[in-house]
Amino acid sequence: MSTLITAALGWLRSQSGYYFPSALDTHALWGWLLVVLTFLAWLLQWDAFSHWKKAKYFAYAASGLLLFLAGHLGGELTHGEDYLLPKITVPRTTKAAENKIEPFKERSQDSIGVLVDVIQPILDQKCVACHNQDISSGGLNMQAGSFLKKAQNNKIVVPSKPYESSLFKRVVLPQDHTKFMPPAGTPLTYDEIALLEWWILEGAPPTASLGSLEKGEKIKAILSRTYGLDMKKKAWYEKATQPPLSLQQQQLLEQNNFNWRYLAAQNNLIDVRFLGGTINPQQLAALASVSKHITWLNLSQSAIADRDLEVLAQFENLTRLNLSKNEITEKGLATLQSLIHLEQLNLYETAVSDIVFSLLDDFPALSFVTLHQTQLSPTAIATFKAAHPQIEVVSP
């Protein structure tokens, strides 16, 4: 009677739609077989079946085994597959892992959809078994492209407000809470919860790319270790591509008193340094002939003048420029405002005045500037530092 009542209550519970069908079917089958075997064991106690003595012991043994197996499956349904023994972590070499992670390594962040490629796979693994087109528990279908509009209307997902979104609130409840999700199977991991919170905080956008959303250090670390993405900010020279210098171009630089080198074996952009003396128009023309290759340029102590800086305005891949120990002013720097990738600028021992700070605002990528031994006032330097915390300023 107890096994029959237990099986009947289990069947009623299974109608809630909260359990994974594959595990539920096996648990139910073994549960009903246990009912049959315990009924047979009970019958075999009667004297009328005394000639079935051996069968009685078989029924006892089989009932004990089925009780263990059905009970174990029931525990997995309620507490997850690793409730009894910790699940062994296997390196990400499975086909599922390949489908999920490998393509991310070869794709740019702008080609990765946050909802489609990051959030939806989490929902598919942890939510869709109970919230799909056929079993929509709570009237919610969480399959791709189906749930977001309705979810927002019903406060299941409230853009920018994870703690007002029932989807998020339920996955962070204590696991013994009646509203905890998922009620069966493996709960969301710390990383999955963090990604879900981040996506909602960013407005739960349905079509935004990974590259378009702000990402803190925690989210960058999760994306890096989970999806193999390189989340480090890349300098422009790491992105720009050029063919190698020709032998003629190499010789032209060397003949005009320039030392040069490739930045890396797989990068054809170059670092160029003037070897001293007064730079002349012929040498500037030699530089200009390879302008697209130059990303780091050192013209320190070259007697370059404001009028000469107009030549550098065409160096579209320039990211570092050293103009130290030259009598240049903000007038010459004004001609360089087309250098949108310029990240580092050295103005040590130049003739710039406080007006230069209004020009530095026009270099969108600037992150480092050296201002030692100039006539700049301490007040102007302090004001600029306070207004531009993202720029490292080296000054007295």
C-alpha cells in the first residue's frame, strides 16, 4: 500500500511539468515496477503460495534493488545529478563544448549576440525543459525568440532591474525555497547567474552584440574563461594590417637616417626612430612614403618644427609619437587632430602652453601623455588630470 500511494503521489507531482522527461520516465517506470514487485512479495507470504518459496526471496531482492534505483533517480530529479556524489569535471572536449565555445574564439565580439549566443544557451540548459512550446510551466515558453517580449510584459525580465525580474530572483533563491528555479536538475552556476544579471542590468537587449555592451572586470573574466574570448583591450596596431615593407622601402628608411623594426613576427606595422641631427624635407618625404606602416614614431631631438608636423597628419596608423626636445607648440599639434588612433604622446621639453590641453581633448584614443620640462602651469595640469582620469599624465 505504501509503494502504491508513493507511486500515485509521484505521478500527480510529475504532472506539474517541472521535471526533465528523460529522467522522469525512467524513474516512473521503476517506481511502478516496484509497486508490482512489492505486491507480489506480499502475496507470496500467504500459505496458499508456500510452494513458491524461492520466488518469494527473489521478490524481496528485486524489490530492494528497485527501491534503491528508483529512490536514487528520485533524488536526482529533486536535487540534481550530483546530489549524492560530486560530478567529475571533464575538460571541455565534448561535442557540446565544441559547438558552444570553439566558434567564439574565431569570432569578433561584434558578431556574438549576447542573448542568442550567451544567455539563450544557459536558458536552454537550465530552463527550457520545463518552459517550452509543449510544456509551458507558468505559461512561459523560454525557447529562442519566444519569451522575451512576454517576459518583459509580465515582469519576468525587467530591463535594467534584475532584482525586480522574477527570472533572476528565482534562480538566486535558497534551493529549498518553493519558488527556486530550476526546481529539478542542476542549478545555475555562479558564472551563469552573473551573466544573466549583467545582461538584465544592461537593459536585456534582444539583439545587442557582445562588443556593444559595457563589461566590468568580473564579466570579462567570466567570458574569457568560459568562452575562450580574449577580453583584453587591443591597441590599434594589434588590429591594423599591412603588407610587409618592400626591400626598396626598407633601404629608403635606412638611407635617410631612420632605424626601424617590425613590432612582432606576425605584425607588419613598424617602430621608427630618427637617429639624430636636423630632419630635412627629404627625410620627411621618406617617412611619408611608408606612412601606413608606421605605428610608433620617435622624432626626439630632431629639430622638427610646427610646419613639419603637417606631414605626420597622414600617418593613419600612428599610435605612439615622441616629439620631445623639439621647439614645437600647440599650433603644430593642432595639425595632428586627424590621428584618431594616437594613444601615447611625448611632449617632454617642448614649447607648448596651457592652450595644448584644449587640443588633447581632440585625440579620442589618447591614454598617456608626458609633459615634463614644459611651461605648463601646475593648475592647468591638475585641472586636466581631474577632468581626464582615463589619461595617464606624466608631469612634474
